[in-house]
Amino acid sequence: MPNERFSIGEMQKITGVSVSALRFYDQLGLIKPSFVDENTGFRYYGYEHFWQIEIIKMCRDMKLPLKDLKGVLESQDDNRFLEFLELQRENTKAELKRLRGVVADISWMERQFAEKVKLQSGPLLYKKYIPERTVIPAFWENGFSNDLLHLKLQQLTEKEFKDLKTIKRHYGYYLDKDKFMDGKIHTDSEYLELDQYRFTKNDMTELLPAGEYACFITKIFSNEIDLSPYFAYLEENGICPKRIIASEVALTFFDWKECLFEVQALI
């Protein structure tokens, strides 16, 4: 065998490119062996392939789409190669923007969980000022369960979620005030709160009023919920709630029935 021919195994050792990758590049038409043994089917490469492989490795390291590279390399045209690079730069900038959003979402989730830990370890009863909030509510209907209520909310917010590029969202419930004061949890509505609404008409949103709220940290759907400390707190402070809201403390990825809520009574 002439010395200028290298087997596919030898190419792997010299270039560090795996045999499977070399075969894949062959399928894409990027690198064709200079000789294929008719009897064995073994592929052999020449000196000219080393630079071609180096180019492909550089393009791969830059995450350039190899499937589009064949025509560019065959053109032997600097301008076409520059156009190819400029297009990939714009694609990479868009992907970088998306990844920055992912990093921001992860940071937001970390803050959510940190706040959850803080609330669980701190006082469970307190008053605080809450600014005005714009939410999309889905209201209870006859024959509903909380699962059906959530499905209705998903249907109402379908357009928002199709274009939503972040996981940042906040869920909560309007609670029936009279039943709550009798020690019973009944959801009149489930709501979604986003930073902004792009497709939802104003008549489908509601404003939760700003003001002082008497708050209580608890799991409202737990069978072991005990509201007596909250009722005692309201009575001691002479608070007669105008409305009751249950605000999810942190976006949950697990059983929603175990989700921690901040019960908010508007004073």
C-alpha cells in the first residue's frame, strides 16, 4: 500500500476524529476517501484530507451546521464562506439570548426556593404591604374539581404560553371568604400572574388590589391544615378580611397538593 494512503483507523489516531465521525462526514459528502478497496470495503485517505478534517473540526467547535458546510467548501468562494459565517453568527447570537434567558430562569427559581426556605423558617404569621397585581383568573363552575379549574386556566392562557420564553409565572387562588372563615378551603378561582401579557385582552384580566395583608404560611390543600393560629391572629389584631387570596410561595415541580402557599387576607 503506498505511503500516501492512510486507513480509517490510522486517520482516527492521527486526527483524533473517531471512525464513526469519519463515516458520518463521508455520508454528508464533506470528506470522501481517496480510495476504497473493492474486496474489503476498507476506506483509505490521502494527505489532502488532513486539512479538510481540520476545517471541519474548527467548524464543529464553532457549532456551525455541518450539513450546510458541503456546498460552501465546494464553492471555494471566500465571499460565500463569509456569508455562511455571518448567518451562523446571527443564529448564535439568538441562541445566546435564549441561553441567557435560561440562566435568568434558573436564578429566578433559586430565589423562589430560597424565599420558600426563608418563609418556612421564619414567622408564619405577619402583615405586609403587597402592591397591585394583574392576573388572569379562571372561575369555578358547577361540577368542577381543582384539576378541571387548572385545565380551564390553561385553556384561557394558551396563547400566552405558546409565545412565553420564560418559566417565570405565578399561580394562586381566590378563596371563598365565608367558607374559609368557617375553616374550609374552597377555591372560587385559580389565577396566573405574568410579568406582561401579550395576547390577553384587558377584560380577561383582573387587578388584585394593593394594600396591607395579614399573611399565613401553610399548605392549603393538605389534609392536616390547621387554620386556628391564623384565626387567632386575625382576632387578636381586630382584622376582618375583605377577601382571601392564596398565593403560591414557589413554582412547584412536584405534587401540587403539597405546595406551600401564603394566605393573604386583605385588611
